[in-house]
Amino acid sequence: MNAHANPSPRLTSVLQNNLLHGRGGVFSVCSAHPLAIEAALELAGQRGQIAVIEATSNQVNQDGGYTGMRPADFVALVRDIASKVPHPPAEIVLGGDHLGPQPFRKGDAGTAMHKACEMVADFVRAGFTKIHLDCSMSCADDPVPLPEKEIADRAARLAAAAEKAAAETGASPLYIVGTEVPPPGGMGSGHEIVPTDPEHVRVTWDLHKKAFEALGLKDGFSRVIGMVVQPGLDFGNVEVVDYQPAPARALSASVGDLDGAVFEAHSTDYQKPQAYSQLVAGHFAILKVGPAATFALREALYALELIEAELTPPDLRSGLRDALEEAMLADPSSWSDHYQGDAATLKYLRHFSLSDRLRYYWTEPGVEAAHTRLMTNLGGRELPLPLISQYFPQFVQSIQSGGMSGDAKSLVLGSIMRALEPFADACQTHEPLAE
């Protein structure tokens, strides 16, 4: 993986193929968890697909984000994992998601934008190719909501910082624009989910184009490959709004206004399998995967903890779920604004919400120690088939036929890959791609 590669001809070919035929696309896994990244890389490799791995500005930034990683650290992590997967993907594209003032929005706009420009430049220097410019959020001294023109002007300022950093390394970033971003943490109660108005698509595109050109970034705008829009789907803590193709037809048709770019769809987690093929057919050629990957990770680890209880004396058990509960109660900042209810409801949401706010706590020292202890207790050995049948029945047939191993890590990776398979299925193309 070239840290300073120019835009991927394979990626752009896949997206152009989608515009021409309504088939083929990419799924982008937005996660900083090593096991989620490994599963995404392995699945893409098995399918001969591009692996798109993204980090959000909250996860990774120049201050470390909630993972403690800076952009160069994330690149090093993905490279290290990629060097060990059995089936390397055809290509790895690294993306920065929601890059903008989001992590710094509690300050004034001037300070937040200065920090955001530094962050975007760091992402580009580190080797990120796909850059989502998101300035849709208001800062402390901004009006609410922020005017569309100001959003576009700020995105162009970020692009200028990215282009300056790219000139230092010989890179040519690919950009994503658009402000139809679902609310952080998923939809709230009463949040209406409707497809983006096609007129809004045209206005947003034109405003960004003019803003880029005003800063002398015409070449940079030619590398805008996608726009974030709302296809008419979302999820909350316990519910999913299913995608319906009919209400989104006018939006799909408006892709022709994007000068060869495609649509990027966020919050596509937990949809029915057929929805992903329908989305791809509607030119939502970039499917973003958020908490679904770490939700599957948590499911697998909790199942392994139940197996551990059958095989390990009580005083030697990991206590993983208890460690997570302790960490979330000690610092409720990552979930308290997103969950409502009585004590019992809050407890189950902390662990089982589809929004998976639990993902913010995997790097807590006590949680990391419990996770390590769990995997050590179960070791690298094949787990007893009756216990696998009880807690991972979906894998019994594959294990018996030799298609996968029955050790703890294989069960975790298999669980995450299973959650990602509907995305990969929808993105598979049978059309010939330009070399």
C-alpha cells in the first residue's frame, strides 16, 4: 500500500461502471477497531474487491481522537493488519470521514476551522486518499443551522489545506462533499427520514463547485467522486427505517447533475440484504458501514464469554461485560446524550443498542485487559463443537466441512464478516472494468 498513492484507477473505474450500468460499488467500513478492520480486509480479499477503510474525525485526529491514534498511526495499523490477512484485497483505499470542525465545534468557528485544516492536511500527508469534507455542523459562535453557502465555503477551505499537503507528497486526494449527513449516533425519536430533494442536490453541488473555483481549486473539484445524500433510511437504538427504492427514484435520477460523481450513503447498517443491491442500482455506489461491524464484534465476544463460563473457573474468567459496564458508568459522555429510559432500559441500551455507543470503550485499559484475558483463556484451540453449536450455530456447518476454524478469533472474525457480506454481495460487479 503506497502511503502517497495517486487516485485509484480501480476505484474510479468501479464508480464509473456503476453510473453506466447501475451495478458494482464499494462498501466502506468506518471503524478503528483492529478486528473490524481485519475482517473487512479479509472479506474484500476473498471477493477480489477494493477494501475501503475509513476513520472518522472523532476516532482519529491530530489530538489522538477517542482511539488515541493520529492519522499516521491509523495508516500504520491498517498496513500492519493488511500484511497478515490470508487473502489481501485487490487494493486498499484509506478514507477520512466527516473531516471538518466536528471534534472542535465547541470552540469558535475561527479556531475550529484552523484545527480542522490542520487535521485534513495530516490525513493527506499520512496517505489517506478518500477525503470526506463535512462542515455541516455549527460551532459555538455560528447560527443554527449553518447556511449552505457557508458550509460549501468552509469545505473549500479544507480542500485548499488538503491540496497544499498533497503537493508536498505528490498525492491527489479524492473528495466527497455533501451535507445530508444523518445525525451522530443515529436518528432520534420522531426524526423524519425522507430522501434528499433532487433540487437540494443541484444546489449543494453548485455551491461547492463555485466555492472550490473561487479558491483556485478547479483541479481539486474534478476529483470529487461522490456526494453524501439521504436515500431514505436510517437506524436508531432499537429500530431500523428500511430503504424503499420508489421514494428515492427522483434522487437516483439526479445523479446526472454531479458531473460524473456518484452518491455516498451513510447509516446503511442493519438493512435487509436486498436493500443493498437496490441502493447500488440507484447509484448509491459507496455504502458506508458504521456500527454494524462493531455490533457484530460485541455479539461474538459476549457469546465467547458465555463459552468461557463453561470452560474456565470463576476466579479466572475475564469479566468482559462487567469491565465494559464499569467503563461506561465511569465515563458516560459517549452514551448519555443518546440513550433515554429507566435504569433497566439504560443498562440494556449500553450493551445492545444498534447505535453501539459501546464501541467508544474498547480502548479503555480495563476493557482491553478483560478482552485479552478472554482470548487467552480460550486460547488458539478449537472450541468444543457443542458449545459452538449453542452460541455460534451459524458456523457449525462451515466448521464441520473445514471451511473455517472453530477457535475464538476465527469465530469473531467470521461474525464480523457475516455482517459485512450483504454489502460485499451488492457491490460485486460482473461488468468488465477498465484497466
